[in-house]
Amino acid sequence: MAKNFTKTPDVPRTEKGVTLFRSCLVSAEYPGVESSTKWLFERFGIEYTVNPDQTCCTGLGYYSDLMPIQTTVGIAARNACVVVDDEHPVMSYLCSTCYAINKKARNILDVPEYRAETNAVLGKIGREYDDRIAGTVQHKHTLEILWGAHDSVPGLIRRRLDGIKVATHPACHYCKVFPDETLGNNENFMVPEEMLIPAGVVCTGAYNEKQTHCGAGFRQRFVNPSISMGVTQKKLQRLAEEKVDVLVHMCPNCHVQFDRFSDIISAGSGEEYPFVHLHVQQLLALAFGADPEKVVGIQSHSQDVEPFLERIGARTKEAVR
Amino acid sequence: MRAGVFLCECGGNISGVVDLGPLAEHARSLDGVVAVSINQFMCGTEGRALIEKAVEERGLDHFVIASCSPRFQGPTFERIARELRLGENAVAFGNIREGCSYVHAQEPERAQVKARKIVEGAVARLHHMSDLPRQRTFLSRSVLVVGGGIAGMSAAEELAATGIEVHLVERQQSIGGYMARLSKTFPTEDCAMCSLAPRLTGTAINSRIHLHALSDVTAITGPPGEFSVTVRHRPRYVNEKCVGCGECAAVCPVTYPNDFDFGVSERTAVHRPFANAVPATFAIDRKGWSPCKTACPVHTSAHGYVALVAKGRYEEAWRVASEPNPFPSVCGRICTHVCETECTRGNVDDPIAIAGIKRFVADHGAPAELPAPLPVFYDEPIAIVGGGPAGLTAARELAQFGYKATVFEALPVAGGMLRVGIPEYRLPRDVLQGEVDRITALGVELKTGQRCGTDFTVDSLFADGYKAVFMATGLHQSKDLPIPGLDQEGVLRAVELLRAQALGEQPSTGKRVVVVGGGDVAYDAGRTAFRCGADEVTLACIEDERTAPASSEEIEEGKQEQVHVEYSLLPVEILGSGGIASGVKFQRCTLGAPNERGWRPPLPVEGEYVELSGDTVIFAVGQAIVADFTAGAEGVVVERGQIGVDPDTMMTGRRGVFAGGDAAAMGPWTAIEAIAAGRRGARAVHNFLRGELLVPVWDSEADKVKIPHTELEPFEPQARRIMKTLDGVARRTTWEEVRLGFSEEDVREEAARCLDCAVCSDCKSCVTACPADAIDFDQKAWDEEITVGAVILATGHQEFDAMRKLPLGYSRFRNVLTQSQLARLLSASGPTAGELKRPSDGEVPRRIFMLQCVGSRDCTSSGNEHCSAICCLFATLHSSLIKQHYPDAEITIGYTDMRTPGKAHEEYYRLVQERGVRYVRGRVGEILEEQDGSLTVRLENTMTGSKSEEAYDLVVLSAGLEGSKGTQDIARVAGVQTAAAGFIRELHPKLAPVDTQRTGMFLCGTAQGPKNIPDSIAQAKAAAARAISMLSTGFAMTPAQVAASDVSVCIGCGVCEASCPQTAIVLTLGADAHSVVDPNICRGCGICAAECPTGAIQLGGFSDDEVLAEATV
């Protein structure tokens, strides 16, 4: 029994043509996620670019009811034009909201009248979202690109994570908005853990409340904090029962909710949640031997990650082989 | 033509919309029409009388029936026409009900116009209709019943009772089907097995029922009445001598989830599903060869010894490991272990550490005593030249065949490269010597210090009376590269260095050593140099890091010993002065495309040079043959560094002289390949001396087992045990063995990671244990051809895989079961003898929740839309049984809607409610497992709209029914259609519920759709009745409406043959190839006629002329 695990099928390797789609939440909250990703791309030999013409996906604005969908769709169309014209049409999203809103816009733009409405605006800046753009641009969560190179992971491990128990927090906007397009099992997303298996981690697989969201709910965190934090607490309790060492994230919004508020919830409830929160690219970079500050950007975290870094030997040079 | 038109009111269904008076008037005006009548029900006796009267009085030769669809009453009027001797194609139908009044009920004017056109078309068609021939076919009075569940058995018994021979084919080991696995049946709560057992026995002893268990139907061809059926019998590996004692199961080391118990218990690889199984013979579940066994050049049953190790049976494990390989200790240490590369576990996490386990087996399981000498049966002495792994293996094999074998070894010690090519810190001398001693103890004579070509020759061996010679001289010198500076002091060769060290010399290496090469020998030379006093060792090879040729163990251990490696360097010159080497000059290189032997040549990078300084340079760039043995061995030819042999016979150019091992390699130069070559050589010699092919030179391989990706998903990743080693740097000064072997605890845990992917591990423990000598691993699958008149498909259903509903936790949470699993737990013959014990702790659960409609009535992509019909009462039955045995149990059933139609079913539902079972209308979103094993059920009460979370001790999922895999397989073989969820589609849901689209093939039971036991039996008897009615006369008439090919028009293109779903059309051979339609098989679908590019194929009753006449009025 205890079949908590699903296995993710292999996907073709993406060698080049990647635009690392910058995320405002990542940049503002955890810039180490972006630097870790760039560092990993270099290790994997994935050719990528960061396009200065790319702009915010505006997903946060839309989901917080601050912005009409037409605006968001128009921006998505423009960003698609930008990356295709730059010949780096594979959008690599660090944030699940960017991923989902751009895919949602992709579907909306397949409707002729919405595409025409959008192109009427885009025309003012000399751009057009046409079939060439639609057929060329690819929307991928960064994990999908990294999974394509997972065969190389064993050879790149420089810092073992033996015995570290990791659990995945599956981002709702990756696993639930387009469930049929999720890599592997959308009800038991395993990619972050599977990526880390060669480093010696202990996987958790499915656990109670795995499918429960982070509680952030965009503006709910601020307008209904008791509900928002209640959901987060429920998940934290279950993860404490599982005795995990790291909850691995794939979305900065979830990451913020857990990392920034874990200690606050703990103080309020009197419960201990003795584990840290890292984005999967951060943990993978640590396993590859990356510098905790310069690459992983650990200094932007609210929780005390030092004991964990010491445990995995990230504070001693000898540990890196 | 004298035609009549008969208009039907259909009791107002037609006449309520279409005004039949004017329609009749119009019909009278049509060309050829001489009689028109209107009747309330043309299908009744009055209608028939009208037709008879018109034929008699008006001399009709054709008529039109304008009424309902011919699918309903077509056969009725065709029979009337036949009985009135008007022929087979005298009636045209105008569908003015479904095609007119029904669909245009709100627009009668348009219906009237359409009815006129329909009648006009039907009359126009009559002008082109001609009589159609029918043929008489004789029928075989035998029936194939596929599936031995309750439906199949019921049909078989019914058929046999009428004197029909029945072939009952069952895929499983025993008949009994799903019912044999139930505890009790609703609504009477009588014991399922008690009801079934008489039927099992009756089927077994019925002389007219020929049972084919563990068999599959793989082909059905030919016409109805004379179907030719291919039945593939899978091997049981246990023959009829089996007395059912179970001694085999007691010693089988493999435990596998018991599929008969739906996984709530375990069984062994050799097993019998239940005590009164029919047939009662045990069988071995053997899917083929495990990938580890297939990959091994000597096909060691690695799975076998791994399974035995997991049970702590080390001596038996040694027997398995040493049976094909006299060097298990050696291979446990230095084998390239391709078995691990292929290990299925590697697709889950890491492969099983097979080599490490083998080493443990050899170190701890080998008998302390040497074996006794084997008797010599044959007079012909055999000489083996070379005492390495190939030669010694051949010697042992030949001794086992009954020959006297003598091994001539040039060196003072036996073992070949194992002894003088592999350093002691990897392969201790005493370990190797122990295995050599086991070989010589068998009666093999070993003569060391005897060099072929010097001390003796092949000619002298024959002159001395040897009748065959096996040459296994190996590759005992290093290759050189054509670069300047090789003759300087300080330049060494790896093979020679390692040999000198192994033979007790004290070779001197300098302090700073450069090894040219990147394979295992290069590492061995470099690491040996450390132990000879070097301080610094650098390897330089042409390969890059990813293509480095050394084994992963050598690379890892080299790293630990701080062997420095430089990649992508091509040596161009040995540097030095005064005849003393001082380093190597390299040119940077890349690797080119592989040549035909897979070797990638280095491509120098212009202008990029690197110099590595050192006082010693060791070359390890390959090995070469020492061909001095060819003197006095005419006919034995060395070409391209290898002795030439015929791969089929292993014989060289000289009759009676064979060769193998590195000197005549047919694969990589590895120890295990050499051992395999020794086995082949011995067999070849045996065949040669006996003058016939007694044993295959190359092993006959069984199918390699490949587990699909989806079946590997649920396995929990587990870390592979890492073998301890001596400290990396400290060990550089010692010859002690670096790798320390597994502890007993580690080895058993590592062995327990094995997935048993072939189920049977081929350990052969059962062969030894069986007192009846009934185990027979030589059994093969075989095909049997049988002829039957009809076929009944009763292949049943399978339970919906509840794992597809991940939030419900099935298979993840120990205390979430399905109703089928619960049935086994409640069964007196089940794994708990009927005691309800929850799996996590064996306690009796007090609070139980049963969830209905799991995978049924479910519109999501992971479920099925249909209602599975039995689940409401299945859950009710189990609740009732539990309440009666455990009155304190609190049972809640969460249902979508309770559906209990059928005799006494609603009453039973009420009774169980009164027994205290709580029914809640609600859907479950998620089930959570708490740390004490209890379950939190999140339920939305769909009656009140409220949500709740309740704790339970046990959750039982009422998983729905789907067509079984066997049902889908037989549908493909039989060419019948399946519908949603894999059930077979009946010909007509109301009017032909047990017929299929293929004449002579009937269906019953849950292969057709979800149903309970009495309905399955009733349907089975109906299917039997259909088969009996078809076969009772001994002959049948082919239908009139079949396709026929006009030979004069057919161009033999074959389009019709490819398009026919019934395989009724064949293409003749030769220059005048044309299509021929078998009217016995043709179902008149017309696809071929539509596809035919020339119009050569016409469908009876639907010729182009008829269709066009009707369509163009």
C-alpha cells in the first residue's frame, strides 16, 4: 500500500529559444529564485534570454479585480509578439500566475472577435497577434523545461541532500487551471520531488491537504486574513505531521504566504512548524553547489534558513564536491 | 411489374400526421402499381390477409410497405413475401413513421409532401429489384464459450445439456470468475461459493464441456457455423502429476499481491487461487525472464537469488547464482553488472545492487566443503588451452557433461586476467582461488606453466589423444600507440605492470604517474601505481566526462583515491631527455562519429596542446593477443587480433578446435562475457563429439519482461544501499579489499527492493520441493485450432480502478478498501477467514463509511457516466453482514441516489435500514488519513447542502464496473464493437440484446454491461438458447442482403478486402485477381460497395440501380 507516488513521464529537452519570463513577485520578494533559475539554465546548457521589452503579466491585478481582462489579454498578446520576434518563443514562467494568465489569454485570443479587439489596440504600437505568433509562442512553467533536462541532474549534484524530507506544494494556478496540461499527475504533482531524488532527498508524495491551496487568494490575504491564514495553518499542521524538512514551492505567491507568515501563524497558534520554504529552483541550485547568498538569495527569506543550510553543508566549502 | 402499395396507419402514429387518403390516391397513379390498401396495423393478421388477397386476386409480383422502419418489421414482410413465393427481394419499404410522421409531427404539410416522395421512391425501386440467391450452410454442432465466470459456465451447461460440444476458454488459472471471490450474494445473503461450487464441479465433470483454463482466444476466422478458433494455451509450468499438496508454495521466495483477493493478501509465484479451484492444479505465474536475467550474458537468475536473499536463504541463493556461473564471488566484485543497467527498479529510482548482493551470497552462502569429483561418462579427453574465466568455465561445463577436461595454463597460476589483470584490492586472491578450487575439485585437471606453441602445440594435443581443444588464451599484452618516445625509461604498459605485480614482483613506479587511457585497466594501473609508491596519478583519455569508458565504480573509487582525470586529450609524444621519460604531450581532441564497431575516433583540435609532466608514463590503451600458439596449430587463424570462429559452432578453421573468451570475443571484453563464451564452447564441444545438436550453443531466451511505465508509478522511491569502503586516501597504501561488502541487514533490505517484475524468479526452489515431480519449466505456450458453429462471449467485467480518484486515497491509505476487497475480508475462505479486520492494525473497525458511485455516474475524465447497477445493493449487503456480525458497528453509506430495482431488492434495502445502517445522500470531496490510521471524510450532504468532516475507522469505496481487459481483448479478436467503458455492444439494445454485430456470436453477463448474478445467468441462458436455435437444424441459409462481386468488372485493387469489418472478402491470387465475398460472413453493411472504385461490388437489395431509382424520383 502507501502508493503515494506518481511518476512523471519524460518530456523532450528544450535546448534553446527560451525567454525567462520575469515575475514581479519573484523580483520583489525572492530575487534569488530568478538568479537560481539562470544559474541552473547555465548548468543544464539551456540557452535563454531575458527580454527587456517583456512586461508584467498583470495577473495579480486581474485576479485582485483591479484590472479588466481585456487589458491583461492585450498585454499577454504583446508579450507573445515580443518573444516571437526575438526568436525566443518559449516563455519560461517562474510564477504560476504568469503561467495561467498567459495560457488563459492564449485561449481567449483564439476567439476571432477577441483577437480582433486586441489587435485593434496592438496595431497602435505596430504589432499584431496573428496565427504565426499564436502558433510559435510556447507557454511553459520553468519546471517543465527543467524536467526536460532531468537526466542530467545526477551528474550535476555537488551537495548531497541525503535524508532531507521534501514535500511539494502544488501551485493551484499550475495544477488546477489547466489540469489536462499539467506535467504528470495534476492531483499529485511530483516534479519538484522527482527532480531532487538524485540528490538523496526523501520524498513525501501525496499527503493530507496536498491539494489545498496556500491561502493567499490574492487580495484575500488582506481583506479576509482570518480565512486566508486559517487555510495556511491547516496545511502547515499537516506538513508538520509529515515531519518534512522543506516545503518546495513553484510559485512566489504561495512562497510569500508560507515563508512570510509561517512564524506569525506559529506565534498565534502556539504550534511549531519546524521546516523551511524554498522554491524548487533554489533547492536544486543548493544541491548543485550554488552559493546560498549570491545565487540562491537566501537573505530575502523571512524564516531562519541557517540551520537548514548548515545541515546540508552549505556553510562549509568542503561539503561541495 | 405488378406492384401493390400498402399504407399503414400505425394506430394513428402515422395517420395522425400524414393524410393517407390522398397518399393512396397518389400511389395508385404510379407506374406499375395495380393495388393500394390502407390498414390500421399492416403488421397484424389483417395486414397479412390484405397482402395475400392482393397477390392472389391482382397478381402482384412486388409490393411496397409504407410504415415504420424496416429495422422493426422488415423481417415480417420479407417472410410474407417468401411464403407467398414472391422471392427474396420483392418488398420495398417506405419509412413514413420514423422518417416522416415522428420527425415532422408539428408540420403535417411538409410530412405529406415527404410521404409522397418516400412512396414514389419505394415504387421506383421496385422496377429494379430482382430475386437474390441464398445458400445453405452446414453448421458445426459445437460452441465456443469465452469466459468461465458464472455466465460462461451457465451458458456452457445449458448448451451441453442439448448435446452440443462446448469449448470453455478461461483466461485465469481457474474458472469461477468474479462470483468465486464474493462473500455472499444479495438479497438472500447466501454464501456465494456454496452456490457456485456445484456449478464448478458440474462444469469440471461434464464430458461435453472441454475446459481450456489459462488460455486465450487469439483468432476467430471463417463463417458462422464453421468458425475456426485459435486458442493459445499458456504454460502452467506444473503438469498433471500435481497432487495439490502445496509444498511448492511453501518454499517459493516470491510474494506478490494476491490478485484473487484483490491485493488484500499476498500469494507466492506458484499458487492456486482458491481451494476448490477448477482445474485444481497449481500454476506458476511466470511472465518471462526478468530484465536482469535477460541482460546477463550467462543468464543468471539474478532475480532468483535476490528473492532468496530477501528471505535469508543464502545457501539456496548461492546454488542459483553459481548454477550458470562458476565465479559468483568474482562477479559479485568485478562484474560490469549489465543486470543492474537493465533492472526495472532503475525506472522507479535506482537499480537493485545486484552485484553487491551476489557478493554477499558468494561470501556467506557457499558451502564450506569442496564438491565431490563428477563421474566421467565419455571416453574422449578434452584439452583446454588457457586457465582464465572462459577456459575454466568450459572445463566445469564439460565435467558436468561427463568429460575429462584438462586445462593448460601458461602462467604459474590459474585465473587468467582475473588473477593477473585485476588488482588484489578489487579481487582478493583467496576469493578467486576458492572458486578455481571448486572447479578442479570436480575432476578438472589443471596444468600450469604450460605454454601453447612452446611447451606443447595443438598438434601434440591431438597426438596425445585429446579429441577436442578449446582455445581461451585471452589478451595478455598491452597495445602500443605509434608515437615517439615509447622506448624511454619510465614508460610502462598496464597489462604487464599489473601482471608483474600480481605474480609477486615489486614493480617500481615513480612518484608522479601519468596513465594514458580512461578505461578500467587505466584506473587499475593508476591505483596500483599508488600502492607501488606513487604520490600523484593523472589519467588522460580521449573521451570526455560523459563518455568515459570506465565503470562507475572505478571512476568513483578513483575519485576517492584522488586519481586526477584529464579528458579529451590525444597523446602525441612522450617527453623526456637522456632516454628518461618526463611527461606526455597531448593534443586536445573531440570524438568523431562512431564507426561500424561503435568506436568513435579522436579528432585533434588544431593548435591546442597540453603537457602533463611525470616520471612514469603507463599506457592503458587496449590489449592484444599473444599469437604464439599458432605454431603447430594449422587451420587456427588469427585475424585482426582475434581467433576466427564460426559463431554458431564456436569452431575455428581447424576441425575439433574451438575458441572463445577475449581471444575470440563476440562481445565486450569482460569477465562475464568470457564466462558465457566458456559455456558456449563447452556445449559446442559436446555437440561436436556426440555428433548431434544436443544442447543449444547459444541460450534459448524467453521473452524479456517489460513493466509499463504506468504500473511503476505507485512504487515508493527507496534509496539503494551504499556499500561501505575503506577510506579513500588511507587505502592507497594497502592491498586490502576496498569494498567491504554489505551487512546482512543491508543486503536483505536491498534485496527486498526487488519489484519481482517477472513474478517467478526462476530460483527453481519448487522443483526441489515438489514430491510429485510435477514442476516443468520446459512448458511452452502452444496454439490449438478448434472449429465451432457459434461463439458466446462471457468475459465479464473488472472493478473500476479507484486509484484514478486520487483524493479518495485508495491504495495510499491503508484503511481505504473497495467493496471487492471487503468481500474477500468478509468471506469465510478469505485471508481473514471472514473476520473483519482493518488492514492498518488488524482491529475490528467500529465506524465504517461506504462511498457509492466511485467511478460511476461520473462525468469527469477519470470516471464513467453509466450507473454500475449493483453497487447500491453490494454496499447494502456488506453493511448488513457487518451489522449482523458486529452489532456495535456504525455504518454510513454516502450515496448519490439509491437504486434498488429487482425482485426483493427494495425490501432488502428497507430491511438493512432497519438493521441500523445509516444512509446519507452526499458526495465526498476528499478523504484524509490521520496518524492513527483513522480517516477523515469530507462530505457534502446533497440533501441539506451542508458540509461535514467525520472520522471513520474504515472507508469502503463502491467502485463501479467496466468491461474487463479480457472483454476488450476478445472484442478485438472477434471483431465485435465495444461501447463506453469497454462493454461489448449488443446488436440491438431491445430487440437483440444477446446478439452481436457478427452472426453466430452472442454475448452475456457483465461483458455486455453491469448486472447482478441472476440477470447474468438469465442472459447466459438466453445466449445459449440463441446458439442452440442457430445450430439445431444443422444448417442455415445465408442472408439475401449480402455483397457480391462482379468478376468481369473487378480490377482486384483490394479496397473492399481492406474495408470489410467482418473479414468476409478475400482477394484471389494471380493475374486475374478479383474479390470474392463469403455470403456466410457478410452482414450486408455495404461499406465495400461504397468503397469499390469500379462498382464491381453490389450489395443485395441496395444495388446502384435500386438506390439511384429511389433517390432520384
